Amino acid sequence: MTRAVVRHVPHTIKRHPDTSMTFEAACQRCGWLAVPSTDDEVVDEQCLVHAGRSNHRAFRRAVTSLAFVVREGEGGTPPAATT
């Protein structure tokens, strides 16, 4: 019989330092989409303009980023970013 050795190692997840967060928004009434941006204020401004022209006031907003997992004792160096 083969035996396996199992060890429990704490992990953490962090945002990759070489990448930016991307902000997106979509109108919940008509499906209009803001142009994605790394600047949240740019996306918010697009939503405000759309709301002013259409009186649509509900938006789904999303923020995405690239994350990596670090095992305790590995030093926290992320792998190369691939997007």
C-alpha cells in the first residue's frame, strides 16, 4: 500500500502588483455598457451621462483584478502577469 504525506500550509491571496484593477458598469434597464477603464471615476462619469440622457438610474458595477496565491514561507513573489 502506498502512503501519502499530507501537510497543511496556510495560503493567502493577493492582488498582482504588476496589474491594475479594471472598472466596468452596465445599465440595468437597457443593457448599455460603459467603456471599461482603470479609473473608477471615468466609468462613474459615463454612468452619470447615460443617466442624464435616459433617466436610467440603476447600474451594475464590477471591479476585476488579477490575483495570485502565496503559500506561507514562499516569500510572496508573484508569477509573471499574463492577461
